[in-house]
Amino acid sequence: MSIVESLLKIVDPVQAQAREQERRVAREQPRKERDGEPPHFLCRVCGHEDVQDAYCPECLADTMTTPGA
């Protein structure tokens, strides 16, 4: 909690409570799950396809991109 939030509770407790309620509702909202398959990535060098997006396990380099990109 910041100093501003603490001061807001003292100066305007009604607004502070409303803001806290909004944050609580936002925190408790269920997060949307992505539907379908996970995205696939393709190595620019060797053509290896995988679901990991950074390093190619074959080339051992940061060469993975999305197909078509």
C-alpha cells in the first residue's frame, strides 16, 4: 500500500473503500483460459517445430518464431 492510499483513507474514506472494492472484484474475477491448442513456434535455422517460444533445443539459439511471421 502506498502513502497516497493511506492518506486517501484518512481524507476520503468512502472513495478509498469504493476503490478497494473495485480492486477486490477485479482480483476475484476468473481469468480466461485460452481455447484450443497452444501456439507453435518454428526455428528460423533448422525448421524445428515446438511449443516453446525462445530457444531451439536443436540449434541452442534464440531462433524460434511463429510460423508465417
